[in-house]
Amino acid sequence: MTDEQQELLLKAQQSLEAAKLLLANNYPDYATSRAYYAMFYIAEAFLEGEGLSFSKHSAVIAAFGREFAKPQRVSPEFHRFLIEAQELRTAGDYGQLNAVTIDQATEQIDRADQFLEIANQAIDTT
């Protein structure tokens, strides 16, 4: 694991912890945003291991799908989770207040937890 990957995974962990605190305080829109960022940092960490870095979120998501999900180096469900989290983050950040339900936010946090768990296992072995 590179220093950059380690830092990205730490940011993911902190974002996930923040998401849980936000949800516990009944802020599902903001909790979903932090859960998305946790997943985004995880995807960046995987790509960093390949020497790939992108400035746009859409490029990170596409590259993660191409490099890891499509060849099934990581379960493709994590690419889908990332895409869905981005859609909900956009709704929560730019849509009406409470655009994201507590159940949706909970699901995104659970998915980010799963993603971080597999990232810590997969990246640690590279």
C-alpha cells in the first residue's frame, strides 16, 4: 500500500464516521454525501495503485468501472454502489431539503462500510 492509498483510505474512514454521526443526528442528505465521498476516496485508492489519477468525479467512477469492476478484480456491485451513491449525493446536495430518506442514507453507509472493508483487504495485499 502506498502512502497516497493509505491517506485516501483514512479519508474514506473519516468520511464514513462523519456520515454515521450525521445520520444519527437526522441529517440524511449530508450523511449520504459523506458516504459517497467515502466510496469515492476508496475508488481513488484503487486507481492510485494502478498509477491512475483523475480530476473529475465522473472520470474516477468510469475508470474504476473499467479497471476493476469490468474485469471483476472487484465485485461489479461496488461500481454500481458508487454510481448510485453519486446520484443520491447530487440529489441531497442540490435537490430539495430531505431529498434523501433515512433508509436511503443508511443503505449508502452500509455500502460504504462494505466497500471500505474489501478495499482494506485488497489494497493491503498489493
